Amino acid sequence: MSLTEKDKIAISLMIKYCNDISMLMERYGGDFQRYTSDISFEYSCGMCLIQIGELAGRVSEETMKSNPSVAWRAIRAMRNIHAHDYGSIDYSIVWDTLKHDIPDLKQKLSKILQDE
């Protein structure tokens, strides 16, 4: 399967936001207590998650079907919660996403581009 130029751009930008989250985790010490008490840390990570979800929505159906190891629906769901239902966010779930899912996502997205 060959990626469209639109898919390449969206996936590249998703990787950029994964890198931004990694940089924020380093800058703020990767500490959950700090995440929940420092609004700059929380909002910065939240904006990155929104952008990743928005970009996931731009990836073609063909590319999503060809890469089922990427949790495309969950990525969009996380975006929707951050964008539309901010008051009901479970910060421990978001933290787990930031610590574990984002590095995994970056690896999977990078492989999609490498295999191109």
C-alpha cells in the first residue's frame, strides 16, 4: 500500500506532536503530581493530544485499515474528550496515555513512514 501525500503529512505531524509531548515530559520531569498541579504542563499536553486526534481524522480509511495496530478510534476519542468534554477527563488515564501510549504511537507511526 502506498501512502497518499496527505497521509504522509498527517502522520509526520502526528509524530511531531508525539515528540512535543516527550519534550514536555522531560521539561516538567515526567511527574504525575506536577502534571495535575501545573496548568501549563497539563494544557500543553492536552493541546498536543487534540492535534494528534485531529490529524488522525485526516488519515485515509485505506491507511487506517492497512495499519490496524494503531488505535485510530481511541486517538480520535481522546481528542474529542479533550476538545468537547474537558470537565470529565480522568487524569490518570491521560497520564498513562502520555507516558506509555504516545511513545508507542510514535514508534508505530514512524514505522508506517519507514515502510513507505
